[in-house]
Amino acid sequence: MNLRNLSRRWFGAVLLLTVLQGVVSVAVARGYWLTFFSDWICAALILSVVLAFSWNAKFAAGRVRLFWILQASSWALLLVNQGIWMFFDLILKKDVPGLFAGDALLFVSGVPALAGLLLQPHIATSKSKNRLGTVDFLLLLVWWVYLYLFFVLPWQYVIPNEGAYNSSYDVLAVIQDTVMLLVLGILAYRASAGWRHFYTAFFLVELLRCSSAFVLNRAIELNQYYAGSWYDLPYLLCVALFSGVAIVGKGLQATRERPEDELTPSWVATLAMIALLSLPALAALEILDQNTPGPITRFRLLATMATILVMAYLVFVKQHRLGIQLARANHVLEEASLTDPLTGARNRRFFDASIEADVGQTLRAYADNHDQRIRDLIFYVIDADGFKEVNDKYGHDAGDRVLVEMSRRISSAIRNSDILIRWGGEEFLVVSRYTDRAEAETLAARVLAAVGDTSFVLEEKGEAIRKTCSIGWAAFPWYQEDPAAINYEEVRSMADRALGEAKRAGKNRAIGVFPVGAPTAVIKEPELLVSRIPVEKLCTVGPVIP
């Protein structure tokens, strides 16, 4: 049997129970057996709703699953309340007292139902926003329980007064029902497709339930109600229809929040703040009211103070989470501003922001005579050879893929302490920190091999091409005996000049430039006259490919 047929039979059985209640109300005289059948039929119908919502939760996840669990919990509380009524009706065989402790279950049962709706299960939000939303609806739940403590409970236990109790309970129940209908209306308006149908069905059945419950409660207060009377029929029909509502919502999934809504403050958060601000207002009104008995006033003020403490703690938790979320967002924005969006390498802004600290570290290392193997700063300027041909022949998308792969290969060839920067176009800059200029050509050779040894695959074109790069490098400080004589900008420009020499020498090679007299055995090229720097030597690595 498939789920659709099972749902139909389930709902058919529920409606049949409602019809059976109508038959019993007509055929069975008022008395124990009418009460017996009516109470058990009502319990069976409520149990059906609990099972229907629980069944939906079994096949859902995340916020949607929590929503179904909260709805099932709401009806489970009503089932417990029904059990207490049945205990009085069938075991004790006497009427439920006017100041009935089980009335709290009736009121509290609406709390998880409303909480589930405030979760807005049709929207799939980020985890961080999810956590903030959880705090908001917890604030509303605490406030809602507080209203019951403030208006109803004192007339039940502090100074028992059935008239004041009934009127306070009725007013609060009407407010609760109104809020529930208002929230359902908002959700139905904002949702789409299947969720809109579900919220609309929920709204209509809830409206019918509120109306029938109001009539039933008035009959109880006027001593006109008895179990199995016609007052039960509209209410039981609503209970049966809630099983249908659960069936309508079966299989619904949350949809992604619209981008323009992600930055919009939640209306749930607004309600939570209004609820928090209402506490001192209610306390002030209670103090100014001279007609309320002293014990009631003291109880209400004590309840208000306790609730303020609880809600203040929740607000603190929310602010703490907001601070963490803001710090993370700022970090993401800062990283984005310092990163090249195409290759993921750092950009020129990062270089400008960090180079002074690196230069300062190098100068201090020389001043303190640190180990020479970890005190130099070397600039490698890397340029892709013949990159324009890639764009012209294969298109700019293929060129972008080559740049991304080249960035990845360069990154794999350098050390973790080195910084890869996309300098512009097809040109990269590597800032090698805490290193030794005598070993500079080793890193250059690794980069040449990483880029040129393996072909670049153009996925969309199904072709593989071989690309190489040219490298120019220079070490800072330029003069080791006088580190501050030449600034880092001039040293980096020397690396640019060395790159030009590598291009003119045939590409696919690395050339390093040093001042005359630099203590290195690998410098064998002729001297080169450069403006502003009197004399320098060239160190050549490559070509890798003949």
C-alpha cells in the first residue's frame, strides 16, 4: 500500500469516527455510556493528530522536522489533558472542578504550536541566522508563559476566584487564538506553492477550532455542557480536520530564503523585543492599580522580575551570537578585499597592507644579526609565457582556467611562509619570507618545473596545451652591509628588470639580479649597468624545456 492510499484511508477513518460521535450523541441517552463513548472518540481523534504530525517529522529534517515535532507536542499535551478529563468522567464519575489545574495544559498546548509557526519552517536559512531565530522565539515563548502566570494563575492559587479566573483565561485564550491566526495569515501570504496551501488549510481549520472552542467553553462556564452533547461535534470535526492538515503538509521541504530577505530583520525578532519591553510596562500598571489585592500584586511583580531575568539572559545570548556573527562577517569581507577573486591568490591590496611589516622584520633580523638562512626577503616576479595566444585561440574562459591552474601550481611549489600575489593580468609576485638569497634559485627552479612540466587541460575544448613562465627575482636588502640603503620598491623593480632579461633570453627561465660583490658562487653572467643601481650581476636558472 503506497503512502497516498494510506493517507486517504487514515483520513477516512478519522472522519468515520466523527460521524460515529454524531450517531452516539443522537442514539445514546445522557449518562455514563454517552460520556464513555464520547471521551474515547475524542481521545482517538487527538491521538490521530499526534501520530500524523509525528509521521511527518520522521521523514523531514532541520527546521521542518522541528516544526512537526512541536505540532505533535502541542497535541500530545491536549491528549494528556483529555486523559485527565477521562479520569474525572469515567473513574471518579464526577464533574471537573471549576478551577481545573488541567486548564494550564490547554493554554500551554498552544505554545509549541505557535513556536513551530514562528520558526517559519518554509524558509531554509543559514545556521547562524537559525540560531538567532531560535533565541527570538524562545523569548516569545517565555513571554507567553509569563502572561499566563501574570493574568490567570493568581486567581487559581494565590486568591482563588472562579469568576476572575474564567474571565482572565478567556481573554488570554482569545489573544492566543488571535495571534495564532495572525501568524498563520502572515505565513500563508509570504509562503509559496505547497507551503501556502498548507498554511491556508491550517488557518481555516484553526479558525473553526477557535470558534467551536469558544462556544464550548462558554457552555462549560454556564453549566450547559455535558460530554457527548452537540457542543462536542464542531470541536471534534476540527480535531479530525487537523489530521487532514498534517496530511496536506506531508513531504514539504524548506526553500532557500530570497537574497533580499537575508538582510531584512526578522519580524519574529521585532515581536520578541516588543514582548521584552512590555514587562516593565505591565509591572508599572500593576503597581498603579489600587483595586488588585496585595497578594496578587506581589505575585505578579515577582513573576515579572523572574521573567525579566530569564529574558535578559536570552538577550545576552543573542547579543553574544550577533557579535560572533559580525566578527565572522567582517573577517570574510576583509579576506575578500585582500584576495584575487579569480585565482584565490592574494592581491596588491594585501601586498600594500603587509609588506611594511615584512620589511621591518627583515631589517630587525639584520640589525640583531639573526641567522642569515632565515633573514632575507626575496621578490619573485612570475609572468606566463605567450599567454595572449591562449586568449586569442581558445577564448578568455580558457585563459582564466589556465591562470587559475598556474596559480595553484605556483602555490604548490612555494613554502607555507611565502606569499603568492596576483600582480596583474598573467603576472604573479611571490614574496619569499624568512629565507636565504643563496638558495633563491632553488625556489625559482621548483616554480619553473611546476608550471612547465605538465600540460594544462582545457576542459571545455578537450585539449591540453603546454605553457611555461619566466621569472625575475631580487633579494632585499640589496646591500647586506647597509640594509636600509635601498628601499623594497626599488628591489622589487629590480626583479621586474630581471624578468625582462628572462624574456629576452628566450623565456621559460629564471634570472636573479644581485649587486657586484655578492657572495654567491653561481653568479656567472656578465655585469649589467642599471640606472640608480650602479652595477649588478645576473643569476640564470633554465631553460627547463630545450
